[in-house]
Amino acid sequence: MDTRLRDVSMPARTPVDTEEIGYDELALAARNHGMPLEALRYDITPPGLHYTLVHYDIPWLDERDWRLSVTGLVTAPGEFSLDDLRALPSRTVRITMECAGNGRARLRPRPVSQPWLVEAVGTAEWTGVPLARVLGEIGMARGAASVVFTGADHGTERGVEQDYQRGLSLEDALNEEVLLAYEMNGAPLPPQHGYPLRLIVPGWYGMTNVKWLRAIELTEAPFTGFQMLAYCERQDADDPGEPVTRINVRALMVPPGMPDFMSRARIVRPGPLTLTGRAWSGHAPVTRVLVSTDDCRTWQPATLTEGGSRWAWRGWTFDWTATPGRHVLAVRATDAAGDTQPIGQRWNRGGFANNAVHRVALACIP
């Protein structure tokens, strides 16, 4: 930690006793935004509704003078303009992307950070050139085993001044669906989503998908920069933790009925009601979704829609007859790897990769 930054860039912490969400967390919540859950109805999330997390500032970039450098253990270091990348064979991949901290605000004690509820998700179609093609164009040298990606966003975090950087093993980076993307849903990337170029790694939590990409470096040793160490599941500050990588299985429900403005409490009328939502996993395809209408005491199978892209969410539906009174609905997914959402939250110091079942409380009023 740079001691000069001690008073303005604080270490990670959990709240004291019953400490409420503070102004610093509200400031984060105001500049980052989740996807309204009613947008689960879209197969492809409109860019303005897709969740956004910006670690530092959105950099001011112009594709006319922007360049991507590729250095390190390569045959010959080089640079690519956006036109150079557009001239290479392209690919479009539909993926569901989720922030690693989705659900963090519901943990107890709450990790002090971006206070996500469960809306930090979205599904988009990303178009770009496969990273493997670019590395093939530049040539990889003997000994290359890791790839470091550097964004143009710069700031401080936990006392460390840095560009946003993440690394992948060369094996993971060479997956044919890993993209250097310059389009989102058929249009140039919006500024908040990484214009003019970003990394897309299907199935991995959002922190891996480096935005405003400006440099790629091939190295022999795995990258151990700040953002690699920060995204680990730890039980305490001295725990080295397990790295956060692929997205855990999760299902969400479109909130039924109508909301109260302030509380967001849901209200429905008695009678037949079709519940809907989406489910996804970065480990394996979703194979089952269960719905509970009695706060997780009993479960019944939902109907899954046909699967599309391996990396995108699947829809589900469930018919229910609402009766007067208060109810707690819940939804729970299982993937082909046998992973099922836990009913309770699994705590870790950063609030990462938690995927407890989604509960929706409502009042049925005649």
C-alpha cells in the first residue's frame, strides 16, 4: 500500500455492528447500475439496461488515434488499429455476463463495496475478432504461458495506484470464443461498455472482461497484479483465498404483479399467474429450474425454454394460482455439472460468487 494514499484509499472492511450503507457506497451505486429485473423478459438485454460496473473513470478515447499494443513473449511486438481488427474474420457470441459481487448487499455482515442486490447481470451479443486470431497474427514466442490485459481506466484501490489489469492462462485465452469485441448488440460499444474495444471471456464473471482495452502482454509467469488478488474468496484478511473465475449457477424471477414505488414490495391479484425468469451458469448448461411458492419449504419443476447459446441464459415459466395473503416465492437452478444454488448465502469477505436462491416476497390482495 502506498502510505501517501492512506487517507483517501482505504483497506477492505466489513461494517461495524449494524452500520447502514454509507455515502461512499451510495456514490458507487449511483454511478454503477444493475439491470431492472423486469428486463429479464428480453432475450438480449438492451445496452442501456445491461448492468454496468466502472472501477475508476470512463476514459475518453477516440478510435481514430487509439491503438492496441501486443507485446511480451511474441515473435514481433505490434499494434492494431480498430480498422485493422475489423479487417480480420469476426465472430458474434451471445453471453450472459454477471458481476462477481452480485448479491453482495444481502450478505451479513455486508462487505463494504458496490452494494449489489441481484440485478448485476445482462445478456448481450458481442462481435469482434477471436483473440487467438490476433495472437496468431503477431506470433507467440517460446515460453509464453499467460496473457495480461490492460485497460485505459486508471485510479487507486486499497492504496494501490493502477491501470485496471487482469490475466488469463494462455490455454484459457486461446479458447476460440474469447473475443476482442468492438460491437455490442450489432452497434459500436457504448462508452460505459468499453469503447472502442474490450475483452469478452464467455462464462467468466464480469471482472475478467477488461474494458477500454489498450494493451496485451504475453508472459511466462501468471499475472499476480492487484485485480487478480482482489477477486478471491476469503474468510478473513489473512486468507489467501480461492480465485474467482467462472459464473456460478443462478436463476432470477421477473417480479410478478406491480410494485410499490418506495419499498418495491410486490402486489398481485388472486387467480392464475405465470411466473417467468432466466437461469444461467458459466460451468455447464442449465438443466433444471425449481420454483417454491412457500418460502423454500417445497419445490416444483418449472418449464425450461429451448437452449440457445451455450453461454447465454435460458428462460423458464411456472404456472401458479395466487391466493389472498402474503407469500414468498423462490427460484433455484441446477446445471449439467450437478451444481445447485444454495438456499442460504455463502459468506466471504468480498461478497463474491454468492448465488443463493432468489426470493420474492409479495402480497396477494383481492
